[in-house]
Amino acid sequence: MAFESLADFWAMNGYAVYVWPAFGVVLGSLVAFALYSLLEQRRLLRHVAALERRERQCPTARPATDDGETT
Amino acid sequence: MWPIIHKLGSPKWFYTMSGRWLPFLWGIGTILVVTGSVWGLAFAPPDYQQGDSFRILYVHVPAAILAQSCFALMASCSLIFLVWRIKLADMVAGAAAPFGAAMTFSALFSGAIWGVPTWGTWWVWDARLTSMLLLLFLYLGIMALRGAFASRDGGARAAAILSLVGVINLPIIKYSVVWWNTLHQGATFSLTEKPAMPASMWLPLLLMVVGFYLLFAAVTVARTRNEIIRRQPTARWVRALVQGGRNGL
Amino acid sequence: MTAERAGPRRAVEPLPGLWQGFAATLGRDCRLRFRRRSELANPLIFFALIVTLFPLGLAPDSTLLSGIAPGLLWVAALLSVLLSLDGLFRDDFDDGTLEQLLLAPQPASVLVLAKIVAHWLTTGLPLALISPLLAVMLSLPGHSMGVLMLTLLLGSATLSLVGAIGAALTVGLRRGGVLLSLLILPLYTPVLIFGAGTVRLAVDGAVIAPWLALMGAMLALSLLAAPWAAAAALKLSLDG
């Protein structure tokens, strides 16, 4: 441990205002990307499930295809 | 050769394969980054010149490395997309671009913050900082161009061409900026000319770099998987996947 | 039957060759540009205006101005070229000429190169020719005028070539102008750095031959790659 106490660790010997924002922005952007991709995946799978439900109720709407490419 | 390429380029195959690897990428990447951060912040000895402000290095350097690796990945995927018309390559390129831009911005931001205690100013027109700034503009241009096209294929091809032009230009930009910098000012602030670091200092950095790479892979794979579903919401195998997921829950 | 009919006609009237296609496109583009004289003058007026704005914004101090003159002239020339880029393919795209051009039997990259050369002849070349006039106003030392013109001649050709890629990528977009500058300006930085830097070295009386050679190398590289990339970009702009 390079610091005497926890308070010392937070203070970073006076460099706290530089070290913590830098870590916050870089690690924060990593976390943001991870959360966003997970949320997006949930939303998309729910969307596919809704499509399928709609199709079961109204079979002529949009049948499933082998590649399912929509452009 | 051809069957392998087409198998690799098949979204379905990619989706099933990457599903197996993805939890490990997330898990190991997170463990490495958390370990590296705690080690670098609390246990690594302070630098004899810069004191504790040098700890910014542990996020600044990985972000800067990732910013460039991400461009390399994007350009190689663009080449594959333009030559073999493999749509999966375009999906990967599209998924990697925002992450690369975020890493470039992170590297610039942490570098600017680091500059205050080290150089006494937020910004110097240092060769590395300047070329990083231009890299950020390149990323933003590629992302904006992809979004500007009405058709997805048009945007994908335009972004791919610009990525390739950008990757040819990057070394030229880099060398020209270095030359410009030495022409302007004698004193250069270089991180590479510091004395060799002890292991207790560079080991956490190594953990961070590897961890960042793994998380980069995880984010790119996850975003590519999302893009696959977004493009093929009516494919049979996607339907089966959703049903399987629901039964599994 | 078709072969019989095509055979004799081809013998009478052969397909135009590579050089003929290049020369015809170049001639057509130059003629079109010279017919619209006001548009021809626009980049030059813009160039002169930017150069006029700087002393107004800074101070009428000749030592200060001569210090920043190389960079200022180069930035102004670069922006003028950028301003004119949107018109490189726009009219031909709107009236369908571009489609015919890409359908022509000659390689599209050669014809695109002809259009780029026409653009340079009507933008970069006049800019380089009037630059000494504005350089005098900024009290750039007289012995570096030739170098200024030379770097602008070499550099603006590179600017036209690289800019053509951006113009081709954005020609199909409705509001491509702002996007074009975002795409192209980062790619322009090496030309700006070497162009302005060489003039600055010439002001100091240093050896500039290596830097001129580097600018020539950049021109050669873009001459090799840009027409090809611009032709590919035009094809996708017409598809999309």
C-alpha cells in the first residue's frame, strides 16, 4: 500500500482533483458502453418477441424467412 | 478457403460462437481492469518526479492504445467488407467506431487533466495530443458519414472507403505533426523518454492494457450481435433464439 | 447478325481511347467552368477576403503579420479549395452526366482524374498565381514569394485530389457541405503543415528542397490513390 490511510488515498497527496476525474471519465465510458449494449440487447430481443407475437395473431403480416434481411 | 470465409461471415454462426465466448470476455476483462485500477491507484509506488498524479497513466495509456487499435480493426474490417462484401465485417466496423471515438476522447481528456500538474497547462500542441485530436475528428467524420446515408449499404460502403483513406493518411498525419512540432518548439514533453519503470509500476499497466483489450472485444462483439438482430429481426434462427431464451427463463 | 453489324461499324468509328476520354472530359469541364466566370472567381475572392480579415482582427503590425503570413496564406488557400469542392461533382450529379461518365468504356478513375485536373486548373492554379499579391499585403519577405507559389501549386493539387474523395462521398447527400469539411479537414492537415512549414523555412533562409520533395511525394501518393477511391465513392453515391 502506497498510502498511510484511506483519507490519504482519497486525497492522492493533493492530486485528487486530477486523478479521480481522469479515472472516472475513462472507466465511466467503458461502463457506459457495457450497460448500453446490454440494454440494447434486451430491447431488441423484446422487439423480436413482439414481432413474433403479432405474427401469430395475424399470420399474413411478416412471415419469418431464412435470412430475414430487411433493408 | 472460401467455405471458411463464408462460414466466418455468416451472422448465425458468429452469433452462436460469440455467445459462448462473450461471458468470458466480459468477466476476465472486468477482473483485469478492476485489479489493475486498484493496484495502480493504491499499491503502485508514486513516481519520484510526478508523485501521485502519474497514476493517470493507468487509464491514459490503455485508452490511447485502444484508440489506435480500434481504428486498425475498423480499417481491416472495411477492407474485408469492400473486397468480399461480407456484411458481418461492416457490422463489426460499425460497432467498433463509437468505442474508438470514446477511447480517443478519453485519452485526450485524461491527457489534458494530466497536463495540469505535469506541464502546468491543460493543453500543449504536443505531437501526440495533436495527432490524437485529428484521430478523433476522423472517427467523428466516419460515424457522421455512415449516418448521413439513407440506405444502409450506401452508408456502409462510404464509411468503409473513408476508413481506408483514413488509415493510409494516419501515418502521414502522425509524421507531419511530429515534424511540425519539432519545428515549432525545442522542448518536447515525451512519456517515452522517462527512465525504465519498476515492475510494481508497469505490471498494473499491463493488466489494464490487456483488460481494456478484452473489454473492447466484448463491447464490439456485443454490439455486433445487437446489429445482427436489428438487421434480421424476422430470421427463423433469431425467432428460435428468442423462444429458447423465453423457455430458459 | 449483331456481330456482322457491329464489326464494320467499329472499323469505321473506333471507340475513343483512354487519352481521348481523358482529354474530352478535361476539355468539357474546363469549358463549363470558364462559361460561369462568377463562380470561377468565387474561391479567389474568398481567398482575398480571408486574408483581409486577419489584419483587421489582429493588428496592422507588419512584423506580426509577416511572422504569421505563411500559415495564414496557406489556411486561406486551403479553405478556398474546400469551399469550391462541393461543386466538383454536384452539377454533373444533378443533371445525370455523372452516370453517363461512369458508364463510359474508359476506366472511371481516369475520367474522374480529368475532372480533378480541371478543378485544379480553375481553383488551385489561380490561387497560387494571385498568392504573391496577397503575400505582399501581409509583408511576407520578397525572397520567399517563389517558394510560396511553388508550395501552393504542389499542395493545391494534392488538396484537389484528396478533396475529390470527400466530394464524391457526399455528392449524393442533401446537406453534404458541412459533412464534407468534417471529412476532409483532418486529411488536409499534412498538406497544410508541410506547405506552410516549407514557406516558413524559406523565410528563414533554410534548405527547403527535402520538404518540397516530401510535398511531391504526397502529391504522387494521392495521384495514385485518390482518383481510384473517388471513382469508387461516386459509384456508391449513384447507387445509394
